Amino acid sequence: MTLPAPHERFSLAPRAAGLYTPAEEKDSCGFAMVATLRGTAGHDIIDVALGSLRNLEHRGAVGSDAGTGDGAGIMTQVPHEFLNAVTTFDLPASGFYAVGNVFLPTDEAARLSVKRDIETLADQEGLNVLGWRLVPTAPDVLGELARLAMPQIEQLFVASSTGENSGIDLDRRAFRLRKRAERDLEVYFPSLSCRTLVYKGMVTTLQLEPFFPDLSDERFASTLALVHSRYSTNTFPSWPLAHPFRFIAHNGEINTVQGNRNWMQARQSQLATDHLGNISDVFPICTPGASDSASFDEVVELLTLAGRSLPHAIMMMVPEAWENQPDMEPNRRAFYEFHSALMEPWDGPAAIAFTDGSLVGATLDRNGLRPGRYQVTSDGLIVVASEIGVHDVDPATVVAKGRLQPGKMFLVDTVAGRIISDDEVKTELSALNPWAQWLDEGKYDFADLPPREHIVHTPESVRRRQRTFGYTQEDVRVMLAPMARTGQEPLGAMGSDTPIAILSDKPRLLFDYFVQQFAQVTNPPLDAIREEVVTSLRAGLGPERNLLDASSAHVHQVAVDFPVIGNVDLAKLDHLTDVDGNRETVTLSCLYRVDQGRQAMEERIRELCAAADDAVAHGVSFIVLSDRNSNRDLAPIPSLLSLSAVHHHLIRRETRMRVGIVV
């Protein structure tokens, strides 16, 4: 039996059909982060967080039955004293056991089977199941639709079989258990950790506390809490997709998420870390069917459990604008440039609150298009939220207040009892490794490479190639000529009565069958000219290494300022050699014999894939797919087809990240 993806379980959402695609789902929400600097946990922090959540009711949404929420939840530290009092079995000391709420099937036979399988997986991961606890709930407060999708909710308690593992070491074992269980069984874990605990569901902000009576118990204490009210834009709610997730709560959209997920899948074969054992056991990292926020959380979780600090992971994924900031401190600039070779940004607009159980913070992405306000009181209470006023504070007690700024981080250390400034966090991480030295050793610009002979096209050859590649008189007269004269895109009236390619009765280029993916969400438009401080086309071309490690080898790439490379730079790339004098670039011809038609094209594509395999096996760093030298007998394969064929073939062979591709 094929299981639905974990985030599609316990949901009334339909499967993909017609024009509905779950992958296009976005949400726009409200969040609050509450913490104290006093160093001791208390139920008052839970009360402030839940009160803030109730005041975010307008940020959420309800279904047609007026009682089914899009989702709400709270993340706290593990309330050891409370759990020790309500469990019927003995618990180890705080930090030496992991606990998590578990969404289980409502059918008793299926539920018992899943629980047995979880216990088997736990044993395989060196964990001992201490026991299960049925979480008290009040389904009567829910709307009808939420009750229909509601899972059985139980708490799972696990500890190391030896009793020696605690903290993040125990969380790593729990992570492996959770990922394997969610992949193979009909189950979903809002969290499973010795540091944090998540209560969430398809509830409204007003229903969360009544639905989970645990949250009203005075013994339930924490020094921090994240709360979230979900408003899913043109989407369907579900129990798993409510926030918070395991590390973050998020307001906004990750509009680059499809590319982020695809690249994470491609680089999975490169991943390796001593901290997580055989990491392939927990693939895929980004769970199919998850929301943009859930995928973001899964990558944050991977980076932190693999050894990076939580602020480090957030800075990697949500970098501040650095490329067009000449006054930025050089070490910080080197930090961002180095990590841009490891991972592309997860761009919003996004406001993100995050915690690992001791550090708690919030940040905006570099666009800064989501609100975030903070207040700090004289008694050490800190409230950060998507708007001011979620918690009533006596103005006379406010010692600091302000707003989250684009790319800046607001961070609290609840153990040390202090606020850590954005500059302090980034200065420390900028000095963590010799980022600038590694860049000097590994990365180079085309300007640094010696000039090489390159092709100079004659006017006649240009006309021949225009005919070969399907240019029309209109393309040249209306599009290309004005751009050549003015250096700007030509202006034209809106609207086109040209049939879309699939319905056209005329031969069309392969490119015409594809358009930019677009989903109407809650973004204001961005102008790359007016917003040049936060926009850039600069990228690194070349192989990528293990995301979970760092060295000078990770930046063995050529920096390109623009995704279109001219003949001068292409000639330089073609002549690159490594330290032993071996060629680093191979050029593959994408021509096929016209007289043999489709069969010849298919055969040539297979040959291209085999040649790419051979190039990777010989340690080549760059593959150029060339359609030059076409003639009456040899026609070019559409570059979109040849590129996608080689790209996806290398992904299937788990070698895609070992080369850069130029077409």
C-alpha cells in the first residue's frame, strides 16, 4: 500500500487534480515569541504566549463550519516537572529522555500496529520506549471538519538504551526514529525531542488551550514559547501543517521553495556527517507534500543536528543582503559568499521565529516584507510578534522596543539570561572559520583567468543560425533590434492573441511550451532596479560538496555576474585545468542527424547522458552542452531538452552536484 505523504495525513485536502496543485499552497499567518531573561521556567510564560495567540485570532482563518481553524499551535521547552507528574511510568532526569506528541490512526487495529512498528524502529536506533501517554483532548470544542480529520494524539517517551545520551545527542537518535517512522508508517510527529515540545492542530487560536487541557496546568512551565496562527491562502488546512514545526514558526511565503526542494534532493547524495550515522536512512530530507514552511524547517533541523548552531543555519538559509553592500565588514561578507556556494537562499517574504529550546529568536529575510515588532520589559519579559499589542504591557516597564529589520536577527539566550545582538552573533560566526582564505584558495572570477582565442561570428553566420533556431522577422525587428539600440527591453501593449503553443497549428519552439511558474500570493512587486541592494544575478558555477561540512574545496567554483556567458568567458572556461594540468571542462555536442529523425535525436540524448557519466567519472568539473557547428545534415537538439535530459540523468545517478553545466 502506498502511504500518503506525512503532511497529507489527517487532512481533508484533496489530492492533486485538474488545476489544483498542493505544491502551490502558501500561507500568511501571525506569530509570537515569548521569553524571559530571569533564567527560571514558569507557567506565566505559557499564559502570556497563549494570550498573545488569542489576540492573533484575526491572523488565522476558519472553515465553512465556522469552527474549523486553519491551524494554531505552541512550542515550549519540555515541561519535565509536569510530565513527571502525569505519567504512570518513571522518567529519567530532564534532558535524558525525548518526548513528542504523535498523530496516530483513529482505527484501533491500525494504531496498535503503528505503535508496535515505532517501538521496533526505536530499538533499531538504540532507543528504549519508556511508555505512551494518551494526551487529554476536548474534541467538542472543534468544528465538524476538524473532528473528521482529527487523529488520535498520544505522547511517546524514549531514552537511550544505555541511558547515557542526552541533549542534542539524544535528539539525533530521535530524529532518525521520527524520519524513518514518518516515511514508512501512517504517523506524524509534531516533534520528538528532549529539548522542545509542540502542541498543535487544526484548531483556531481560541480553541488551542481548551482543546489541550495540558496547557492550562500550572505545572506546565517554560522559559520560552513560540505560538502561531495559520492563515492558509487558497489552500486546505490539515493537522500536520499547523505551526510551529520542530524548530520554526513562519509568517509569509518561501517563494523559491520549489527550487530549494529540487536542489536539496539533488545534493542528498553528497550529504555525510558522523553525527547522524547512515544519513540515507532519513531521506528524503524535504518530505513530499509538505508546505514551504515545513520544508524550511526540515533543512534547519538537518543543519543543526549535523553540527551547526541554530543562528548559523538561519544565516545560511536566510542571508541578509550582502552582495551590493560595499560597507559590510569583510569577514561577514566572506561568510555569506562562502555559504552561497553551499546553498541557495530560501527567499520570502518571510518572518521566521525559531528556537532549539535554549536559544530563541526571530528574523526577517533580506526583502523585509513581513512585519515583526519586539518589546523588552524591566522584569525580563520579551515579546516578539507580527504586530504590536498582542500582549498588554505597561508602557512604563518597557526598556527596549523596536522592529525586526531585513536580514537582521533578534536572539535571546534563555540560559545566560541575555539578549544577543545581531552584530555579536554575526561577528562570532564570521570568525568561526577562515572564510576569506578559503574563498581565495578555491573561487575565481572570469576576470582572473587568462584570455583565450574565441569564436567571432560573421554576419552571414548569424543569419544562418537565426534561421536554424527559429527566429522570425518579428523577433529581430520588434524584440532584438530595439534592445540592441537602447540596451533596454522593448515596450509593448499588454495582451496577445497568439495561441499558446500547445493549441497552435504552426510549428513552435520547445521553449514556447514552458512559461514561468506563477502563483498569486501576498507579495508586493519587486523591481530589480529600485531594489538592487537586495537583488543579484551573481552565482557560482561548478561542483558542490557536502553541505554538512566546510572547507576550501567547497568553493571550487567560477563566479559569474550574469547567467549568460559570452564567447570570451566561455573560451576561458573551456581551457581550465586543475593543479595537475588535467582539463576541467568537457564539451559535448548536442547535434543529431536530421535524415534519421526522432530516432537519431533519442539516440543522441542517450549518448549525451552516457558521455556526461564518463566526464564525471574522470573528475571533470564543468560540462558544456554545445549546439554549435550545425549544418544541413546535423541539427541541434533543443537546448532545453538536452540540458534537462543530462541534468535529471545525473540526479538519478546521484552525481549532479559534482559538475557545473553550461549550455
